[in-house]
Amino acid sequence: MGRIKDPGPTGGDHVIYHGAKGKRGYLICSAAGTLAAILAFCSLHFAYAGWKCRQVELIYPWLTFWVIVTPVWFWFEYFVIFRKYGDSTAFDSFKHGQQLSLAIWAALVFFLNGLVSAEHFKEAPQSPTSCEVNLTDLQVYWRMVR
């Protein structure tokens, strides 16, 4: 959440976390964003594996994680990180960034929720041999992430 275009009347960029005080806030939010992207990728991978194997149990933990942890993060980011390290004049930019993040989070949660509610999982699971996660698929994913 470094620079976000401010839609205000000045039209300038407001830096949410800047200077010596803001550096720690910027690093915390950057690390959390990177971790969230990796976890979202893992969630989609397990959703694919659960769909392929007809095992909805592979998706439930990820759905639960995203439903609980993300709102807690939004609360923590505002009340702990932004208030301590953020620039109060950049609140509109901060709020805009959180609204965009909320849309991405909601899309992921609705996708996973729709997936676990699908008729696809009401049929019997396939045999374990057809459910094996291919190691080469995981290696390809890992190369893409790195």
C-alpha cells in the first residue's frame, strides 16, 4: 500500500506510509500482502484439488481461514498499523486501498463458498488413484510463484 492515487481535489499522490515512521508500516503491509497472495494461490490450488477429487473437505479450511482472518486483518491494519505508522492526511487513499482489497477478498470468499455449495460434491468421490496430486503440477506452480 505505498502510493495510491488520491481522487481528491488536489489530484496528487498521497503516500500512506512514508518517512522513518512509515517504513515499518509499509514493510508490515507489504509482507502481509505477499503472504496473502501466496495463501490465495494455495487456496485456489486446494480448491482445484478438492474439485478434482470431489472432496469438499479440502476447501473448508481455506474458506474458514479467509472468512475469519481477512476481516481481522482489516481491523488490525487500521487500528494498529495505520494509526501508528500511517499519515493521517492520506486516510482517503488508505480507505480506497482497503475497499479494493475488500473486493478481491469478497470475490475469493464467494468463489470458494460457491464451490463448496456445488452439486458436484454431492456425488460419490472418485477413486484415490484418480485424486493424486501430480508432483509435476506442484513443481510448475512453485516455479510460477518464485
